[in-house]
Amino acid sequence: MEKLEKYIKNAEDRLYEIFPAETLPQGDVIKAAKYSLSAGGKRIRPVLTQVFCEMCGADPVKALDTACAIEYMHTYSLIHDDLPCMDNDDLRRGKPSCHKAYGETTALLAGDALAILPFERIASSAAISPSAAVKCIRTLANLCGTAGMIGGQQIDTAMAGEELSGELLLSMYSMKTSALIKAACLCGVYCAESPEEERYVKYASEYAENLGIAFQIMDDILDVTGSTEELGKRTGNDAENDKHTYVRTYGLEKAEKAAKEYTEKALSALKAFDDSEFTEQLTRMLLGRKK
Amino acid sequence: MEKLEKYIKNAEDRLYEIFPAETLPQGDVIKAAKYSLSAGGKRIRPVLTQVFCEMCGADPVKALDTACAIEYMHTYSLIHDDLPCMDNDDLRRGKPSCHKAYGETTALLAGDALAILPFERIASSAAISPSAAVKCIRTLANLCGTAGMIGGQQIDTAMAGEELSGELLLSMYSMKTSALIKAACLCGVYCAESPEEERYVKYASEYAENLGIAFQIMDDILDVTGSTEELGKRTGNDAENDKHTYVRTYGLEKAEKAAKEYTEKALSALKAFDDSEFTEQLTRMLLGRKK
């Protein structure tokens, strides 16, 4: 998909421009942050930010700083997730995880830096009004905090091994995975500064909520059916860490069915936007992903 | 000082209002964050935010949300600083450090949450304009990132044991300690939204830069001369962790002289403000502190 490549390139071209020089005495923490940022993620979230900005009638370039900010936040969460006191993963996207490459202290600080940098990036963006920046920042911080992504990580790690209801499992997925995807989409809407913002926010939320859950269930499925080579990270990790997964609770078949259902719900929310063809294709592609 | 007590109470009364309910499934991470927030810090930074707002001619209440935000950021830095892969401190302000009380996973996530929450708090503040909020956020994030506080922590921990020039030591102090104090003071200036903002920014920066270094040198001195009971944290830690300190580089006498000199420089920057009497008193008190 040529359009997808363009969105990815837009984000990647501008991902590194806000960092101080690596030659500074504290250069290692800057190198570590860039190392993890450049480790070849799928860039789904910064693509979504641009796509939603465009679907709301604005030039997607308006959302580029914010798209980069979302990718910093995602990368922070991966670095800290891999730490020994969290999932203790040595591999991430086929490369040594950040603490394996740079040591635990530097990885901790690089993660911290990437959790704070999004707000500098959005607040420095010349492309959007202060009012739009404040909306993006409030939304991103709220969805990443204890009511969102961090709350989901807390349940995921601190309650590993405990009995979890199906309801709590879905609520954890919503926090752990949907929340940041929702931030990515909503920030795109806010950057567009459209008069129809309120309506767009409703449908972007609905899309992101369902896509996130579908995405997380796919992740569970791949941890069971994928290979380490294909995924670039160790598989079978969830079972080993006694993690709650949809597959473990409901079995593989039901998990595959649920992933499809949540994706259909996401697709139907897209109908509220005028030109959603590309986003529909992207969504179907994400469901069919092997990694 | 009655006025100081009032500023502290203002901040403490509103410090906890943005947190989700502790009864949520992820409640432990919320409890851990509040535990560290309530561990009895001196609240110097949120006091400075209010004080600078008032010195710039505005009601200090305008800066209250932002003052709370600064205290979240400070608390995040303490929680992560105490972690085993950083300073590995079991005690903080006379109580078990966050990871001793809640475990390493929850402490890591509580710190993460408190590094992100400041931005939600500032962006949600009804007391300031979006334009002032954006200035506060940009400044706070920049001064806490790899060019500021986190950069200083990186040098402090990753270069422990290495030879450090006097120049690099001061540059580390500027990043590790002055940066967040500067953010506290500048955010106060921005919240005031004064027409003389540019001039105030200059002198607030100069004040904070020097106060921060004086403050850090005092900390080094207390680590050598103070007792664990007085400080509420283990002393002698710096030498044990092979940390660079001003005392170690220059000796106790020169350190005490330098602390006084930097404080005098800070005091002289205050002369640019109309009514700086209280801030002068506060600054002298901070130099004389036993903890």
C-alpha cells in the first residue's frame, strides 16, 4: 500500500528531530531512546494519527508532530514492559531489548524520557493551535495514565497468576492496548481542528476501542501460533509468565472469532467518516498480520 | 513562616484530586503513587510555582494545578531514583521507599504515572489559558527530559566511579536539580500571564539555576554531616555508591562556601521582582536546612 508507506515515511523522517546531541555526556540515554525508536515497529499509531487528521478534512501534515509524540509514548511502554521487573524480555522486534543493549539504568531513564518527550513535542508544534495542543495533551496523558495504559499494565503484571473474569480481561485490554490507539486517533481528530470535531471524536473512540481489543487478541493468538523468527520476539512468553490472555481464557477458536468481531465493529465506526476507504483497508490488513 | 504554611496547604489540599479511585482493579498503582506523594516532602517546588506567580502580579491560585503537576514530577523522579537499578534506596523521608512498600513492578508503574500526570493536570487547568498551559508543558517537559533532569540522572548513575571534571559536575547539578526547580519557577511566571513575562523569565531562570546548585551542594553536605534520623533517609550513601559530589571533589569547607555563594547569586536575581521579601526569606531558610 503506497499510501501507508507515505504515512510511515512522513513519521519516520521527523521522529528524531527533537533529540539533543548524542555527543553530550548523557549521550547514552539519548542513544538508547533512539535505538528503541528505530527498532522497526509497524508505526501503526503515528499512521492512525495522520489518517484521522486527514479523514477529518485537514492536511495530515498538521498532525505530524503529534504522530511522532504518540510513537515516543508507545516506545516508552515497550522499553519499560521489557524490563526485568516487568515481562523480562531479552528480545524486541528481533533485536536485543533496550536494557539488554544499554543496561537497566539507562533503559529505565530512556523509557522515562520517551514518556515525557511526547508532551514537549506536541506543545512545540507550530502546526496546531494552543487549544488543539492542550486537547491532545490532556487526552494522551489521561489515556496513558492509571485510568488507561499504565492501569492496564498494572493489572497485567501485578495480577499475573490470579483468577481474572472475562469482563476484567476485556477491561484490561481496553486500558492496555485500546487506550493508546484511542489517543492516536483522537489526537488526529483534534489536530484537524474541524467544526465537526465532537461527532468525529465519538466515532474515532468507537473505532479505536474495538481495534485495540482485536489487536490485543491477535497478539495473544500470535504468541501461541507464531514463531520467534516471524515475530522478532520470543513466543510462548504469555504462558510462561502466567499471563491472562484471551486464548487462555476462551481457547484459540473463540479468540479468532472475537478478533474478527471486534474488527467488524471497528470497521462499522469508520462509516461516519466521508473517505474511510484507506483506513478500512489498513484495519483489515492489521487483522491479517503475521507480526 | 505562616505564609509558607499557607502555600504548602494550598498545594497539599489539591494534590490528590485528579487520581482515579483506589478501589479499581489497578488500585495498587494509584495507592503507590499517593503513598510516595504523601510521604512528607518539603513541597519546595509547588511553593515556588505559587510564589513566582504571585511575584509576577497574579493570584497564586492561578498556578495551583501547575504547582501540583510539578510535585508529581518531583515524586516520580524520587520513586525511580530509589529503584534497585538506580540508587537502590530502601528508605525515603523516613518511610520505606515505594518499591519496598509496593514491590518493584508497581513502583516502576507508579513512577511512570507520576511522570505523565503533570501534563494531564496542566492541560486540564481551568485557571490558565491554553497558551499559558502550552508554555508550562513545553518548559516542564524540556527541563525534565534528556537535556535536563533525566540527562543529569544519566550522568549521575551511569558515570558513577568515573573521573568527572568540576565543570561536568556543575553541569550535572544544573540538569539533575536546577532544571526541575527552574520549571517550577518558570511555570509560576507563565501562569501569571503578565505582560512583563519575558523579563520575569530571565530572572526566574537565574534564580532557579543558582538555587538548584546551592540546594544540591547542601544535599551533598548533609549526606556527610547529617544523621539518618534527621534526614529520614540513609546517609553516607553517596560515598558507598561511588557518587560524584561537590564535597568529594572540593572538600567540606569549599562546599559550604560554594553553597553560600550560589545562594547569594539566587538572592540577587530576586531583586528584579517588586515584592520578593518572602522568597528571600524562603531561600535563606532552604540554605540553613537540616533536612
